[in-house]
Amino acid sequence: MNKLKQILDKIKDLFMFREGGDTDNYLIPPQVTSGSILWGILIRSAVIIIITIILVVALNKRELAWFGVFIFWLGVAYPAYRQYTEFNKRVNVLQEETLCGKCKYFVKESQLCSALDEHISKDNIPCDGEMWEANMDLF
Ligand code: SF4
């Protein structure tokens, strides 16, 4: 059972299916960012498109392309939607609860300080607040 879980976790990591969660607000670098979601979309799309093309050509059945579309929705679009929803919820909390979240250098999509090019977290303010400047859009 443990072995099966390990294999499933490896597949999740390989194809970037991880949804992340509150712990990402403490991790440097976070597991899930908008970049990792996009990367997962590209990897999974490429795999599904290649397999679909191979099957359509090898079996000479064009109808299989519809199966590819269904698998695309199931394996790419829906997981990406879930990942993005979860990511947005989590990063909104981070923005609310940290000094960096209200700073003009904070890049929400990548959980990054653009001035220092470093990830931030609830436990880590890379400049220790010394470079903080208000993000006027939030006030
Ligand atoms: S400048 Fe400082 S306060 Fe602002 S985002 Fe970067 S680390 Fe956070």
C-alpha cells in the first residue's frame, strides 16, 4: 500500500498534478506557483497530444481524437483549474497576512520579491522589512 502511494506521488510530481496547500505559504520555494501550473499544463498537453496522434495514426481511427479531447479535459484543463483555484486562495492568505504581501515589490503570481528576486513566505521576509514600500493598489 505504501509502495502504491509512493508511485502515485512520483506520478503526481512528474506530471505536476500537485495542488499544493497552506504549507506552501511556509516553503521556499513553494511547490505550486502559477509557473509550475503552466509547466504542468505544457507537459501533460504534450504527452496527451503525442499519445493521441500515435494512436490515431497507428490504429487509423480518427474518432480516437475525441477520446484525446476528453483526456485533455480530464488530465490537463480540470486539474489546472483546481490547482489555480487552490493557488489563488492560498496566495490571497499570504498577501493578507504578511508584510511582503502589501509591498509594491511583491509578485503574487510567483510568490516572489521582484526587488531581490527571492521567494517570500510567512516565515521569510528577505529584506527584513527594510526595503518595504506600500503597494498603493491595495490601500
Ligand atoms: S522588498 Fe522586502 S518587504 Fe518588499 S517584497 Fe521584497 S522582501 Fe518583501
